[in-house]
Amino acid sequence: MKIVSSWLKDFVDVEWTPQQFSDDLTMVGLEVESYEDLAATYDKFVVGKVVSCEKHPKADRLTVCRVDVGSEELQIVCGAPNVAPGQTVPVGLVGATVPHGQHDPDGKPFVLGKVKLRGVDSSGMICSAKELGLGTDGDGIMVLTTDARPGTPLAIALQRNDVVYEIGITPNRPDCLSHLGVAREVAIQTGGEVRRPAITLKESGEPAAKLASIEIRDADLCPRYCGRVLSDVRVIPSPEWLQRRLELAGVRPINAVVDATNYVMFELGHPLHAFDLDRLDGHAIVVRRAGPDAEFTTLDGRSRQLRPDMLMICDRSRPVAIGGVMGGENSEVSETTTRLLIEGAYFLPSNIRRTARTLGLSTEASYRFERGADPEMAKLAVERTAQLIQELTAATVHPGLIDVYPKGMEASRIRFRPRRANEILGTNIEPSAMRSYLGRLGAHVTANGEEELVVVPPSFRVDISEEIDLIEEVARVHGYNNIETQTRSAIDFSIPTAPARVADEARSHLIGAGWREIMAISLQPETVASLGGPAPIKVLNPVSAEMQALRTSMIPGTLDIVRLNLHRGNKDLRLFEIGKVYRRSSENLASVEDVVEEDRLMMAWAGVAAPVAFDRPSREVDLMDLRGEVDALLRRVCLDKYRFLPYRADNTLTESALSLEINGTYGGWFGEVRRDIAKRFEIEVPIFVGEIALPVLEQAWTRDRTFRPLPRFPHVVRDLAFVVERTMPQGDLEDLIRLTAGPLLESLVLFDAYQGAQTGGGRRSLAYSLAFRSPDHTLTDAEVDAHIRAIVDRARSVCGAELRS
Amino acid sequence: MNDRIEQVRAAARAEAASLTNADALERFRLSFLARKGSVADLFDQLRHVTAADKPAVGKALNELRTEVQGIYDGAKEKVDSSAQRTSIDLTLPGRPLFAGSRHLVSQTLEEFQRVFVSMGFDIVEGPEVESDYYNFEALNFPPDHPARDMQDTFFVSPSVLLRTHTTPVQVRIMEKRKPPVRAIMPGRVYRNEAVSARSLVQFHQVDGVYVDKGVTFAELKGTLVAFAKRYYGSSIKYRFRASYFPFTEPSAEMDITCYLCAGKGCRVCKHSGWLEIVGSGMVHPNILKRVGYDPEEVSGYAFGFGVERTVLLRHGIDDIRLLYENDVRFLEQF
């Protein structure tokens, strides 16, 4: 909402600087987002009088002018064809910033210096309207009609010395969507008086009631409708002062009638509408629901589909306006209009909002009505508009206001306990002070016994309906910063504290292990989300197709991030994310229970297996590198309660995958991204990825670990190398060794896997280091030998493994 | 014989000082200690010594051998260790390891949590795909209320949406627990806004709530000031100003002096000298009633921080999209 300083001063005296004004209003909830000091725009611009003009000695098109700027006479070289002695002109002095540079392609501002033009000194510049940002005319200098004396600041001469404030009005304060409303808030702060506009109408001619009729059929949606009838109206342009105020408020002037309705809306906050009375069938207004009327053309020329419960302003035969939203083409004021019916009504906010939303049509009027207008203002607003049109066009105002207000609106009476206010605020404000605060708001306050007040808020404060609303008002007028800060130091042991979470444990492990945490966007294209699982949850009103569906896996989004990094030359990537994936648990999404959100840990690795060092050759990462990292993580989190299972089942994303079983439950998978999938993301290098379900990991997280005594007896280490068929999985042999060795086998390490000439074609060598230890005695060679023999025998018979000499 | 022993001893001692490199050592070894060296030569001649003299001469020879060997060993140790030292190029780089890093938003969430946990707050989470009821209605946004315009919403069905704030978790936790309730609620939220440097369909919030007997607006101020001093430093200045949220009343915004310009006014604080850091207020009585609490018995305060906003301001990042692009060159800076 734009507030113009001179307009505001019509209603309240205010002496603050723009900064003070901004700060003080912001503190009470009217946030001044920015302000523009128009006078500052024309700093160092003054009114000048052209004394003489001579041809430039060296340039035909230039004129050397002597210009009186009050304090002195300047020599200015001017290129405009229309400059002439005796003209009153806008002059930019040396040092002024010209708002619109005419020779700059983008019209950037520039600073005036003292220059020589073709050898002649020029101190300043006579400006065109375009250069001053005051119009489109750039062909010649602007000639002023002002009688201001030379040297007068241009801002004052042009009456452009306003400050325009942009104020963010929260939805609860529709009463502040006007200059009068902001003036009321200013007066609360300054303790000053608010001046409401005085209405002086000169009524004449036939009574209004004989010229027009108003009937409300659906009073639930329109409790009040006021009308004024005017004739002998001339649809002419508004005077400059009014046009300028509207422009500063952000509205384009149209004609005196439309401008008057807009002006009064920005002044008093109440939306108005002017009908061409002669275009109303039967000179009648009937306020009713649309019913069977299906289509309507609004005055912006667009045809609108109506719904039966939309409130329409109609004449005898047809709708003529969408109540509180926009007028119709069929009753619009035109150049030939001579008679008007001015509407000032009050509409039910929720119905206006529904209508505006359904039609996708938000107007200054609907914006105010849906937030809540003041039913008592309807009358004043109509009177004020009639007065303004009479002043502007010398129209006849017919005697009598037609005011249909069948039930009236009941003002709320609110019980207010000062003690309660102090309890909520943590203050010791005297009840008498509270009473005075509420009085300053315009509320009617009466005592109701010792402890209680009864408060009737002013009709424009539609946001005040209960005690807590009044408590907020007391705090606001008292000043939030006058309430002291307090803290409660007693510790309340009954409040639970947050438990440790496996996600934090995993995160700190991975960061320490050299992984970078990323965060991706949960919304992605549907095609991408579908890669991770069927039927992703879709947003019905996406901001773009790029952000339409919720991710079902973290991998596809990660591939996008990998692509971005590869394209930017970041080749070695070890990325992880802790986040959610989303899937539906039933076809339709009728409730939150139809959605499953699962926390996951994602890892992705591309590039080298270890950073290049001076004596370490670089090698590309492979699946076993990733498996080693996952091992380290899982061992930290849940000791040995997990295992990997090779699987090659259908998987849309990976090939050569391992699935992960944690504590007997499926907990995730790891693998290499399928080449065709990687290609879709323009990734040409191998990339290894995996996801772990964090709830499964959380379940298995072993924190209450029991101490195992440290071994007291030495271990015995033996190395065994087997030659096996290449097709035999290492895991089979390893399982067999563990099983055969029994509980004395403390550890088993595969320290070499080799395949080449020495092993013979189709065979490979697997070398293990086995450590044996007994908890209760020192193992003898004979004991260990017996185990080794058993292992060798079974390896041969079960796996066909030959001991390598 | 004894004379010859003393000659060799003197010769060996004379050379000791010159044994500063491997060549000299080797010459010394060959000359004195090798199989054909002068010490071995003397042992050879032991057999010409009379039986009576043998023990004394043998003892002297042994002493000679020990001394010469000692000279050699001592010198060799010095030569070896200095040789070893000069063979390492101490300017070689370390063999690098992969470096890890924590995402900035995740770092900031943790910092918020650490401060609030230290002040006795529990941490609670709630669903991101939320019902219209919890996201709006239970929080005093009736249907057809303009306050809904404050939060542009993604719907996944007519009654289910992507939550626009973490405030619905307040209602969920109050439904489950009896007062006192004191918790923060971090999480991801969504707004249907055009993507720009300032706005990206998703961001994170940290909501907080405390409901108990006699909780006051003054305490809300005290708690947020305590947080701000721990997070931004004890020298900050602050102000509370009136605002509006449907679910709190009175509602307030807290500003702190802009730490980039120290309140003088700059581009970041839009020349106001102030930065808005948290929206807050007293839990609206309607919400307490809706979860089955008696507003005459208990009262509470609530607040909500925007995490990304805090991150951008604190680290001087001018585009929110950088946070979710995850360019490694960005990640490794933090």
C-alpha cells in the first residue's frame, strides 16, 4: 500500500522525518518496506528563466542561453529546438543527477558537470520532460506554466516534494488500507487528532429515491448498500493535483468519475463503484446471487463464468457487476454518461474471497472487501465520492442518500480483564493506562465491576473480536519494547530431551571419512521421480514441470547434481545426503496417512578411488571401494549386525548391485548406476551409489554395548592360499572357512586375490590370513594345525580348492 | 707384541676423527677390522706368543678389538643417520586423503538445535506432506481467509499439501502431550513461489513452542534475546515490533542490528539497519482450546526461524540457489 505524505497530512498532523515515520509505523505493525523522497530526485534542479538566446558560433543546432536561476545568471548551451527567451524552464545545476539519460540506450541517470560544448562553456542543463522522468516528450525542453520565481526548487514548483511510503499491511489490518487508516495509526502514536473529511453536498433536483431504486435480496452476503444519484455529470479528465495523487498511489487516472471512486477508496479505504444510471434497466439495483446466470463480461472486456452462489449486482433484468469485485461492461461509465448511481456497499468477506479466487480476479476492491471493510464507512464513502464528483464536474447531486441496511451490524462487546492482560504479557501495566490505550484506538470502554472492562471496538477494527485481540492492542500501544525481557531459569525435568539419532552418528562418521554432505530439492520432474519408484506423489499446482513430483529415491536427484559438477570440471565426487523420500501407501491421497515419508542415507562416488599422490597411481573407484566405506560406517553404527547379499534382480537404477541386510531386515542397496541411466544425465563415467533406510539402521544402532574382556592369551596367525575356479564366489570359500574353523578363528583377512599365468586359465588364487585365539589358554601348534587341516580338506572337497604351495 | 698393539691402537685413534663418510668408514674397516686387517693380523700372530704371555696379550688384543670396533660403530652410526636425513625430501606433499564437509543448512540446523537444547527444548519432527487441517485450519487460517495468501501452497490433493511452515508440528505435539510442552521443530517446508535468487520452492524452518502455567510475552522476549545473543554474539542490539500471524496473539517480529553494517544501513538490511530474524508470539487461545488445553490455565509462546535466510545473511551468499546446486567448489568452502 502506497501512502503519499501530503495526502496523509490532510487527515493528521505529522512532523516526523521519513526515517522516523518509517521506524515508528514499523514498530506498531505497519511495516514500512521502503520510501521514496521525491524531492531528493530533484535535488539541485531549480526553476530558471531564459533571459536570452544566441546561436552557437560553431554549431547550427546549439543555442547559447543566459538563464536566471535566482542566485545568478548561468550560461547554458542547449540543443533543443524550442528554447526561447522568456520561457520558464527546469534547470539542472552542476552536480545534479539527471534521472533519465537521453543519450544512454538504457536511459541510465547521469551527473551534470561543468563542460565546454564545441568550445563554449555550459554550466547546467535545461531539461526535457523525459529527462526528468515526467513524461515521454524528449524532443524539446519542458516549458513550465508555474509562476514560481527563478531559483525555486523544482520539486516545490512541480509539487513533487512528496515522500511516498510503501507499507506492507498484514491481512488482519484492512482498516489501514487507506490514508485515513494510516492517519489513525499515526494519531495513536502522536496523540494527535484525526480530521475526517467534512461533507458539504449541494443537493438539488428530484429526490434520488424517485430516480433509482435499490433492493437487497441476499442480505446474508450484502448487509448494506448505499447509493447516491447524480446528474449533469461531465466525463472529463481530473485536475492535475488529483491525477498526481492517484499516480503516486499507483493507479492510472482515467476520468473524473472513475478517478473520484478510486481517490475515495485510497483516502477512506472503502471501495466504490459508479454505474451509468441510464444503462441500468429500470434504473434499479437488485443485489442477489447469480443463480442461473452463467456468464458475465466484466469491464476489462473479459467474459467470466459465474457460479450460482456468487453475489451479483443486477438491474431489473441482468447482472451489471460482480459485487465487490468488478463492474460490468454493460453499465460502465462512458464519455456519453450524464447520470450516475454511486455504490457504497458492505459485502461478506468470505464470499468475496471465494468469488475472486474462483474467477482468478483480484482487484483493489476485492482485496479490501475480502479482508473486511467497515460497514459504517459505506455511507461516508458514497457521500464523499458524490461531493468530489460535484466539485470536479459541477454535477447535480439529487437529494437523499438511498441507504438499504436491513438489519444493521451489531458491534461486538468484549469482556476485558486488565489482570489477564498483565498475566499474558508479563507486565504491571495499570488498568487505567490500559483503559486509556483502548480509548486511543477509538474503542468505547466502560467499567464492569472492579476487575473487568467492557470494550466496544470501533467498527473499522474488524480484527478485534475477543479479549486476546485487546491484549495485543494494549501491548502495541504500550510498545513491545517497553515490555521487559524475562527468562525462566528453573529446569523442568518433566520435559523430555531429544534422543540421539543415528542420522547424526552417520553424518559425523561420513564427514570424518571424507564425504561431502549435499542437500537436494525434494521436488523434481515426474520422469526423474519415476526412476526411483512407481507413481510418485505429484503436486497439482506445480511452479514448473521441473518441480512437479516428490522424489521416490535420492539417487536420480543426485545424478543431476553429479552432472552439474562434472560439467563444471569437478571430477572426483564423494557425496552423501540425509533426507526424505516420499511414496504413496494408497492410490488416492485423501489423508496424510496415505503418504509414507522415509528417512534415507544416500552415498554416491565417482572419480578416483583415492586422491592422487606423488607415488600412488590414480585408480578409478569401483564397487568394492564403496563397499569398504559402507562397511566402515556400519561397523561403527551397528557392529557386525549386517551383511551384504549380491543380487542382480530387476533394478531400474543400478547393475551389479549388493543388497544390505541389517539385523535380518532389508536395509538398502549399493551398485553401479546403469550406463543408460547415467547417459540420460549426460554422465559418461562410472558412478557408484547406494541408499540405506535410516529407520532400519536406527533399529540396529547398538549403543548399549557390553564390555568384552581384552584377550589374555596370544593369537596364532596362519596364511593359506587356495586356487579355485574363477566362477566360484569368494564368499562361498570364506563362509566355509569360518564355519570349519569354529569359534577359535578370531579374524579372517583376504589379503590377495590373483588371477594370471601362474594360476592357470580359468582359475584364481585367494590368499587368506587367519588369526586363531583361545580365551582360556595359549594355543599350541598342534591345535591350530588340526583346524588348518580340517579347513584345507573341506575346501578341497566342497569348493574344489587346491592349496597353493 | 705389546708395542705393535699400541701402534695399531694409536693408528686407529688417529683416524677416528676423519670417519665422516661411507668411503672413509669402508677404508677404516678394511684396514683394521676386515679378515686381512691389522687387528686380525695381530690375532694371527698370537700363536707366536709364549704360553706364559698369552693370557695378557690375548686380553690386550681383545681390548684393542673392542676399542677399534667401537670407533667404527660410533662413526658409522653418525654417518648413517646423517645420510638418512639427507635422503628424505622434506618438501614433498603429504599423501592426500578425501576431505569431508557438512552442508551449510545442516550446519545451521545443528547450531539452532544445540542452542535450544541447552535451554531445555526437546526436538520434534512432523510430516512434510501435511493435511490442510494441520497446516491451516488448526492454526486459525479458516478456509476463504486472506491470511492464506501469506503462504502460497503446493497441493497434492484437495485436502493434502506440502506444508508451508513447521508450525503444524506444534499442534501435533500438543495433541500428544500434556503441558508443560517445550520443543523446537526443525524441518523442510515448501512455498509455491517463482524461483529466484531470494526464493526457491523449498527451505527450512525451526519452529519452537513453550506452553506451561504462566508463560508470558516477556519470557518470549527473554528466550529469543538469549538465543540471539548466543547465536549472533552478546553485543547485538534488538527490537520487537508488532506483526501478524493467525496462530499467535500478540504477534511479534524480532529484528537485530544488521551485523554487516552495524546498523548504519546497507544493501542487505535494505538501508534500515535492522535484520528480521524470527517471527513469534503468544500461542492463540483458539489453538490451545483446539488441542484440549484450557487457555485460562496455561499459556504459551511460539516462534519460527527461517534457516536459509539466516545462512545467506550470515555467510554473505547472494543467491539461495547456490545452497541446493551442491557445486563441490561451494561445498568445500564451509
